[in-house]
Amino acid sequence: MNETLKESELWIDRGDQFAKSGETEKALECYRKALEINPRAAYGYFKRAQLYININKLDEALSDLNNAIILNPNLSFAYFKRGSIYLEMKSYKAAIEDFNSAIALNSDFPFAYFKRGVCFLKLKRYREALEDFNKAIDLNPTYFEAVLYRANTFFELKQYKEAIEDYSKVIAMEPSNETAFISRGIAYGALGMYRNAIEDFSTAIALKPNDPIAYNYRALTLIKLKQYDKALKDFDYLIEKKIPIPDIFSNRAIANFFLKNFEEAAKDYTRAINLNPNSSVLYYNRANAYYNSKRYLDAILDYDKAAEIEPKFANAYLGRGNSNYVLGNFKEAIKDYSKAITFNPRLYQAYIGRGNCFMKLRYYKKAQEDFTLAIEIRPDNPLGYLNRGSAFRADNKFSDAARDFNQFLKLAPASNNSMQIRQWLKKNGLPVEA
């Protein structure tokens, strides 16, 4: 019996040597012979399972690990390996059970804590994930992946300062890891620390010049900083390289829009719509680009489409109302503004728009009512006072007009209308308080 066991162990040793030299088929044959001689050789199944994992034959590896565990229930690495396969297969609960067994047999097993933490992270059980990553790092303070995943967990918990601290540790361990710079940049962005974020994204690009993720995040952050021309360059680079990034055209459209390249913005939104034809927001944004290009009829068609896709889209009706107002279709505009108010009673711009239509139709009292509602919603908005003052003036209520005009002057002393308002007040012997 002892001779049989020794012969089996010799075949396992030979298999190990072939495995180390990369001679997979010879190694598998050695393990097969070892198990043929001694079918109860748990290590033979375990070693062959490792080789199957290396060549991505996971079903065969699982079968061998099952046998190894049945023959030796105290083999902690067998549970760890099987748990790792379940993790790769996204069977997280089964993986957790195996990592639990591995840890029960060996409480100082940092890799098992780490991988169980990954499972908890995937299941959004963030607090348990943190506990496991902490334990893995306690056992191995230089465990790079554990620190990185702990940072990711902090990020998911919106504990951005702690995430940044861990990403910084990762960078200290691996200064050339561009992913850590990107992740830290995103965390800085979440805290509104946009310049720090830009610096990290730029470092990531310097480390890996063709990294599209870093370019995309840098461009989005540049928009936050209102550096639209620089953002445009990054988006141009990504599109020129034909890198498939979600929302790339709509994001570049934002930069073009704020640079007042409205026609270019509209073209980008068209490309975005071709990729996502059921997005009410994309039609709405293209409509805004058309509106600012003075293509009001095109704008109306897109506002119509946005409202068709999302019937309660208040801003789409507001935009259509603005377009109809510019075209002189005041009664149609009133209908649009009223619909916008139905779906969003706090949309003060719709009250101002409808009030302006009433002014054009000389319904001054109705205009006053709408401007008053706009002021009640946004008392800090100077336009409400200016327009209501104009409505009072048109209705020959000069004292009320003077009160509103003075409030407008207080809120917007440097407005283009300020000098004209002051002149009117003085000409009519009314007080000028600002």
C-alpha cells in the first residue's frame, strides 16, 4: 500500500515539474496516472484543478476541487480555489460560502478575505466588504488589490475623502498605475475638486496616452470648469479615434453649445439621436440648439418629439412656447406655457413667458398675475420685477411700476435696461431708490 502511495506521489511531483515548465498536456497525464494509482489522492485532484484553472477549463477544475474537498475537508486552499471559480462565474453567494470555509480553516488567509470582500462588493453589501478588505490589509499591509478595492468601496459609499486617501496609497505603491489616477480623479470630481481631478486625468493620459476613459473624464470635468474649448479638443480626439464611448456626441454637443457653436451642437445631437432615437432629452437639447440658431420651426419639431416620447416633459412645452412666442404665435405659445405649468407648477420661466404673451395681446392684468406668480416662486429673479413693472406701466399704474422697477434695479443694477428705467422714473417724477 505504501509503495502505491509513493508511486502516486511521484507522478504528482512529475506533474508539478511539467506544469512549472509549461508542458500542460504532460502534466495532466501525470496527474491522471497519479489518480489512477490512488483515486483518494486529494492533492492530485487539487493540483490538476489548478492546472485546469490555468487553461480556463473551469468545469473540470470544479469537479476536481469537489473531489479534493470530499477526500480532505480541511484543505483550505481547495475551498479558496473553488470560491475563486464561483466568483469568476458570478455565483457570489456560493463563492462566499467557500471563502467562509477557507477562513474557518485558516483565519490568517488574506486572499480569502479579499475575495470574499469582492463578492460582498458585487452584491452591494458594502459594510461587509469593507470589513474584509480591512482584514486583508491588516494581514498584508502591502496588499495592493485590497487597498484598491477598499477605495472603490469607499467610493460606492460616497465616502470620497477616504476613497482618495486609499487611491493615494495605491499610487504610492504603483506610481505608474493609470487606473488609480483615473479613480482618484473621479473621486476628486465628486467632491467638486475639479482642478485636482484634471491633474489626475492628465497624469493618467501621460502614463497611457491612448486611454479613452481618462480623456472622456477630463473633458467632462473641463465642462464643469467652463473650459469648453479644452473639453472640445478632448472630445474631438476621442471621436477622431472612433472610440466607442457612450454619450460622446451628446457630451461634445454640450461643449459646442456653451461655445455658441449651435449648429455644430445640433449636428452632434443628431449623431447622438441616431444612436439613441428614444431619448426625449436628446431631442430637447437639439431643439435648444436649433432655437439658439434661430431655426425656430426645427426647434418646434424637436420639442414636439421630446413631448411625444415623454408627455409630462414640462421644459419641452416651455421651449416650444418660447419658439412660438418668437414666431409671433402668441395664442399657441400661451397653450404651451400653460401645459408646462400643468406638469411643473414651479416653473417660473413659463409664467414669465405666458405673461409676455399676454402683454403682446394687451391683457395686462393677466400678465401682471403671471409675473406675480413668477416672483412668488423666484423672488430673487430680476426679470419678474422688470416685466411686472412694464405691465403696470402699460396699465397706467405708475406707482406700482416704480416699486417693481426699483426692485429690479436693486437686483440687476448693471443691466442693459437699468439706464432706460432710471430715465423713465425721473421723467415721470418717480423715486429712484437704486
